[in-house]
Amino acid sequence: MNENVILKDVMNREFVGVSESDEVGAALGLMREESAELAVVLHGQEPTGVLTAGDVIDLVADGTFDLERSVGEVMSAVPPVLSPESSIDEAVSAMSDGIRAVLVCEGDEMVGQWTPATW
């Protein structure tokens, strides 16, 4: 059905990028400013993880929430990474329990993200 629609045509090329050494408070401020559901944690241009609202909720629930903690201490693993030429069907197949986004990379460089809400 969507095998002819490719990610580069529908992905969001803008995303919030942070580094592992950034403080959680600063990352949350950027996410709020940009109305972003997640921040992509980058080492250079290569994604190494994501910071999500769910990560913050887990910290609050555990009683370990601290705005000064580093993003690297609390980030989630990298969600599925696909190429810009991948189809929407491939993106949907790559998403599983709780995963709400697919990162789009050319080589090691992140060029966008896709969520079902984008589509």
C-alpha cells in the first residue's frame, strides 16, 4: 500500500539535537521550545540515543529526577534507523512496542525523522 512512498518525501527534516553531556533540564527546555516529543542524542551527526518524555516520567517515578543529570545518563536507545529511500511500510514494520519514531540517516549522518503523526 505505502511501498511507493519513501521517507525522504515525507520525513521531518527538522529535529531537536542534543549531546550526551547536555543537562536534562537544557534538553527539556529545547524540546518544549520546539514542541518536540523527543530529542535526538548526537555524537557529531550520528545518533546515539533519544531523550523522550517517557524517560523523564520514569525518572520522576523512580525519585531520581534531576535537571542537572546528563542526557547520556538517562537517554533511551536509538530507535530504528532507516535510509531516506526506505518506504513507509518499512518504517511501520521497524516500529515496535512503544517506539514512536524512526530516525532517517544517510550513512552516519542524521537527516530527519518520521513518525506516524508526520504522515
